[in-house]
Amino acid sequence: MADTIRPKKEKAAVEESLFTSGHRACAGCGEALGAKLVMDAAGPDTIVATSTGCLEVFSTPYPESAWRMPWIHSLFENSSAVASGVEVALKALGRKGNTKIIAQGGDGGTADIGIGCLSGMLERGHEILYVCYDNEAYMNTGVQRSGLTPFDAHTTTSPSGKISFGNQRPKKTLLDIAAAHNIPYAATASVAYPADLQRKVKKALATPGPTFIHLHVPCPLGWGYKAELTLEIARIAIDTGLFPLVEIEWGKVTRVRKITKDKKPVEEYLKPQSRFRHLFASEDGKKELAKIQAIADANIAKYGLV
Amino acid sequence: MKKLIEGSMAVAESVKRCRPNVVAAYPITPQTHIVENLAQMVADGELKAEFVNTESEFGAASVVLGASAAGARAYSTTTSQGLLLMAEVLYNIAGMRLPVVITCANRAISAPINIWNDHSDAMVIRDSGIIMLFAEDAQELFDMHPQAFKIAENPDIMLPFMVNMDGFILTHAFESVELSDQKLFDEFLPKFNPALKLDPANPITMGTLAEPKWYMETRYKLHETQQEALPLIQKTAEEFKAKFGRWYGGLIDTYRLDDAEIGFVAMGSLIGTLKEVVDDLRAKGEKVGVLKIRSYRPFPKKEILDVCKGLKQLVVFDKSFSYGWGSILQNEMRNCFYGSKHNPMISGFVVGLGGRDIPPSSIIKAYQQTKGKEILDEFVDVNWELVGVRR
């Protein structure tokens, strides 16, 4: 037996992520980082349904796949319904056991085109965690405006121009919409706080019934900032109050991340991003900055962040 | 046991005996009685399945897609606008090679909104890769569903299957139906156990992106498999006959066609009317017969050419139309014969759109009009005054 070649134990023990490297995401991609954190928190006994979008495209160009877990993609707007089918199938076949099911999509796939299926999934009470990776526009198709694009952001279909400051609507209240289905758990999270995100994923998956996480994932390409700043940008979004970190159980806010010590003016968040550059180019832009500050202040007041 | 039941109930009784694990649907007339009956069967514990009420037909198709991918036998049913809303998913189900079975209670498409029968809805997804058969009556519907699951789930096929039944004419009419025992169904239809499924014990990736380098092969395979399904559809009908003793044709069926000079061609419940008309005309010495297209996709070209060898003329009665081109089944029949040695004259009449009655007298009138004379794309029983066209 002494001659037998054995794999080195140390090497075998190196933990590989369930969402492996080698995929085709851009450098600094917040969504890829988010997916890795979510999957590793969920563990291998999980089936994942993913909507069409960046995450699907960059992770599964045939014959490659970055997913070391059972994974399915069908269409843009139906990951929640496909996951519903997976869940009832496992139940009907007696294979549910402790297997967890995650449905996921981008902001467009969730808040716009997929909101009907999402509402159905939440209303029917399936035991599924839905994760919305919010990079605030249709990035896969080239930065078009979605229902979760923030106020005054420049996108290719909500461009700033001589008579426009870009997207003229605030972000759709996605967390409230999900929570309004009276589900046991709905939360926001950010890649800026991996431990917090993974705690929320674990909590959601341990909670019976449908659960929802709205995950903020900055996009260097679409937002126009340097790739190494993803976590920094994500963190300032929270510190300004523009993306509050909250948890809602059965319709009641049960936990928020306070920003008392860290609170920053919105300019600090907006300035490094070229999608808001036009706000700093004119006197009128200052009025717009005040409007965005008002959105942040309203969030802070709504959730008692300071 | 023979029972006088509604066509929708016959479908539900058959689907129940096929033991689907998951049923997902959204209500739409005239499909509702099928899902209502299935829901009741689940509520009474007669059918052990997960019944999912979805927020739309799009959702229903997506739920059965997911269920099938996870290894469940999955069933849905819809019609008309619902089928159109499902269309994106049905193409996806076919491309992903998932053997979902769907019953379509064929109905007209809006606008104007119309809940009655024609075949326009089915034609919308005829190029999706889904297998499509049309049934003639309630008994054939009862018998077609186990064949549908068996064909769809065959490891060499793995394609979705749509059973077509004429809305109201078959969904709501009561007929005497032999409701064969569960035991026969269980012997005929094996359990669904796909080689690949979503399972944490053996993680696979389903539904990948196929770049230009890979896409065309997958689409070619769809066509190749459709062709491979041709003999299987025939064989499965024969197997069914051997076990259950009933026969409605395999890919096609014929009625008094052997010595006929003119053949009437149609799909679905109209076949019954055509058989009546043929009997009447035969009594008057007219040499006519019926060709029933049972399998529409795959289209049984060879079998059609074989049985039409002695015919001088075919008269196609079509319940669908391609606006700006022509009557769909008529043109597919004409295409079928193009370049073949035997080229009968082919006429085409458009009948019954939006549930317009098709009495035998209308068929006979069309026959008299076209006997020995090619007439194409002719709309039957149209009120030309209403159309505002002078003739």
C-alpha cells in the first residue's frame, strides 16, 4: 500500500465555491460576487432556477457551466415559476427532504417582466428563496432603464440630455411589493456586507414558505466606475440611505442596519459614477442632487436608519 | 366501463389514469371543465398530484417546465389566448426536450374576441417542435393521452406533446366513452424516469446559452426527432389497439378511401361530419372518402402519399388560415404532393372559423362546387353582404 498514490489531502480539502471561477463576468462584477456568496451560503443541496440576464449568459455558455449545483435557466421572466414547478415536483416525487430551492433574476427579470410570476410564486406559498440581483438597469442588453433604475440615472434608454436629467422615476418599491404578499421573510442585502448577506440567505432558507432577498450588486460597466470600487460603491449606497438594509418578517420591519456613524451625503455615492455625471455639470444639477438627497432622507426616516 | 360523459371529463379521467405528478393550469374557456375535474380529483384524493393554480398560462407552462426538468410527469391544458401566452414557454420546453403533455381545447383567436372553435391557436405553435395530434371524438381523446405521455417520454423522443380537441364541440359535448381501467393504463404507460433531471445528488446545468457554434445542431435535432417520432406514433397506436382494442388511426386514418376518386381531408371533430357526408354521397353513387390527419406535427407525408395514390382530387377543409397567404392545411397538402409522381388536384375550403357551424349541407355544396375544378382558399358560408364584398 505504501506505493499507492493518493491525492494530497490538503489539496482535496481546498474548498471550491459552488459558483466557480472561470466564468465570463466583467472584472469587478457585483452580480457574480453576489451569486457566489448566495450559493455558498445555501450549500450544495440546493436547486437553482435563473432568469435570462448577465448572470445566466456569463455563467453557462455551452459547453461550460460555473454551477456546481443543479441549475436551470428557461426564460427571462419565469425563474420563479420554473422554481415553483421544481418545488412541487420534488414534493410530489417524495424527494423534497431538506433540498433548498432558489429562484433568481436581475432587476428587470424580477421587478419588470417577471413580476407576475414572482407574485404568483409568493402568493402560492412555495418554499423558495427568490433573490433579485439589482444592478439597476438591463445590463445584459447594454444598460437600458428598468423599474429599479434610480432617479436621475443616465441609461441608454433614459439618457440625460439638453432637457432631461435621465431616469425620471424613483426605484420601484420592490421590497415592499414582495413583503406585501405577507411572506415570512423579505430583506435587502448588499455585496458590501458578505457576512450579513450570507446570514440573510441562511435565515431565508431556514424559514418555511416563500422568502425574498433584494440584493444590491453594483455594475462597473453600467454605472461607470472603476472595477476595483465595487464594494466601496456598494457600501456608500448604504451609508447614504439610498439602499437601506432592512429585514421584514410577516410585513413588519424587524431589523435594520443603522448608519448613524457612517451617514454620508448622496454626492459621495453619485460622484464616482458616470451615470450621474450630468448632475454635476450644471447649476440645475444641484437641484436634482437635492431631490436625490430627499429620497435618501425619506428612506432614513422610513426605516429609522439614524 | 362505458359512461355517458362530457369530453372534458373524458380527458380528465384519462389524465388521472396517466398519474401525472404535477398539474398546473390557468382557467380559460372552453378548457375550464378539464382543470375543474382534475382539481376535484386531487381534492378527493383520487389523483395524487400537486395541483398548481398559476397567475397566468405563461406561469402554468413555466411550472410544468420546471416540474418536468425535476423529473416529474407534468400536465397542463389551455386554449386560444392562453396558448399564445404559453407560446414562448412551449418553444422553450421543446428546445429543452422536456416531455410535458398539454391538451389544447382549440379555439379562435382575438380580435374580435370569440370563445368558439377553430384551429388558429394550434397553428401559432406548429413550428415550435412540439408534437401535435388532433382527436376526433371523446373516446379518441380518452385514448390519446396515455399515448401522448408514452410517446413524449420515450428516451429517444423527449419532446412535448399537445393533444388537440375542438373547443365546445368536443370539450362540452356528452358522448358514450369506454373508461378503461387504471390497470390497463399502468400496463401501457411506464413510469417516467428521465436519465437527466435536476437533482443535488447529480448536479447538471439545464438551459445553457448556445452560441452560433452550437445552436443549429440543437434545432436540427428537433426536426430529426420529429421525423423519428413518425414510426413511434404509429407503433404506439398499434400497441394501444392491442391492449385496449380501440383504433383511430396512427399517423392518419382513412374512411372509404380505398376505391375513392375524391378524398376529403380534415383534422379533429369535422372528421365525423365528413364520414356522414361520404356515406350520403356514396349512397348517390359518388366515389368519395375521408383522409383524417391525426398527426399534424410530425406531418406524415409518406403515409399521405401512399393512401392518395388512387385519388383524382383532394378537398381540404381547414379551420385555420394564414392571412396574406392562404389556407394552412390546404397549402401543406399541396406542398406534400409537389414533385411526387402522383399529383391529384387539390382544393381548399376554409370552414368553421370562430365556431361557425359546419352542417353536412355546406360540405356537400363545397364538394359540388369543386368536383373536377380547383378552388383554393374559399371561405365557406360567409355572409358576403356583411363583408361588404360584391360577388
